[in-house]
Amino acid sequence: MRLVTYLAGSNPRIGAVQEDRLVDLSAVAPDMLSLIDMGRIGLDQARAAASAAATTLPLSEVTLLAPIPRPRKNIVCLGMNYALHAYESARARGNPEVLPEYPVFFTKAPTSVVGHEAIVPLHESVTSQLDWEAELGFVIGRTAREVGESDALSYVFGYTVINDVSARDLQNRHQQFFRAKSLDGCGPMGPWIVTADEIPDPHALGIRLRVNGETMQESSTGDQIFKIPTVISVLSHGMTIEAGDVFATGTPAGVGMGRKPQVWLKDGDVMEAEIEGIGILRNTVRKGRPA
């Protein structure tokens, strides 16, 4: 299933997308986190409701929010998880071109999250180096502690597209990632969550990002250095991972920071982050910051 959060009037509701139509699932759960908390029972009920629906809405007539508009916790992100991106990042900063020996974790504030077609603010008062990063996201479906790699994918509820928009000058200035990754509106997610049963191999998906129609990033999720089972296993040893936790698995080469000359997002730029089997997450950059 493709699960969405959408606006019906001023009220967020959840639904399932079937081709270009939407089935309301608010009778199953009030929001996406509640549906995830219901586990397999919730998914079974959602599938039954989608199959039995007598009425549907045209997808083109609704406003999609991020599938989880406000995650309960920070998004857990992987840094330098594609070899070529790790190299381009090192070159851009004048550092040695070496690959990480262990997963590099950082987090992104839930207040950064916006949905498909939402505006990404340029934040020109605090940064002049806003950059794009297409990433495969995944959502945890049940509590995970001390998980082995062989069983780790069974804890995944579903997959989505994340654009980890980053302020590179802030990243360099503060010598850590959190502020640079957490500006308001700089965490596009969506357009939906594709349930895990529809993605048999999350490491065999094409991933790309276009700016104004020009392809900037083009790779495969199979090029990740640390795959999802490793990420879940490493983090769950000594730290509880909970249902609804959101992860972003890193970005491939082709970011603006790594180009010569460097390229930064500007007012009016349209970003399209696309992952095979999931969809296209489209956002436009505009001057200012969110209201």
C-alpha cells in the first residue's frame, strides 16, 4: 500500500493511494503514527478498508502532507553512506578521502519536516549555501532492541523519500550537522509511505534528484556502505528503537557542495527527489522562512 496523510478541509487524515485515487482510512486510525502503533492488525484493517471502499477522491484534488507530519523524535540520519559522496564531501572540505569504518549517525529535528509540493524556505538570513540530498527513508514498525542483521528488515514498516536539505555554511561553522540539517521546512518527506511488503529489496532501487529538470544525483541504493539491516542492528544494541521512528539512509554523490564550481539552491528552484518503486518528492525553494 501507499499510505498518505492529506488535508480534508483543515483536518489531516490518512488514506491509501490506488493509482490516481485516494481512499480515506480515518475509520481505521486517526493518524499515521496511530496506524503504525497498531502493527499488523492496523495494516490488515487498512487493506480491508481500501478494498471495500465505495467512494474515492481524485489524488489531484487533495493536499498531501508529509506521511508523518510531525515525527515523535528527531529523524535519525546516516552521513557519508555512499562512497562517492563521502569522497566528494572530503574533497570539498579539504579532508583525506577515506570511507567511514562505522555508520555515522546524526539527527534532524522533526520541525524541519514538510510534505510533497511544500515550499522549502531559502533561509537567506542565516545561510547562503542551501544544498539538496535525495535519500531513501524508512519507518520502524515495532520496538527494536538488540536486533540481529538477519532479522532487522522485519522491523521496517515502510519506505519513503526524504530530501535532507542542508545548510553547508552552518555545517562548517558549527562543526556538527544538527543545526545545518534542521532549519524549518528543510526536511521534505513523501509523497507517501510504501509498505515494506511492496519493497522486497530496498537496496536495489534507483535514486536520483533533479533541480529544474537537470539530473544532479543518479545512483542506486545498492551503493550504500552500511545497509539498512546494519543500521538497525548497530543502533538497537544499547538503544531502543521505537515504532514510528524515521531514518534517512544517506545521499549519493552529486550534491551542490561537491560540484566545481559549487552550486547552491536559489529562489524558484524546483527539486525532484525520486526513488524507484516509491515515487517523486517535489518541492520548490522560495525566499524567506516559513510563516
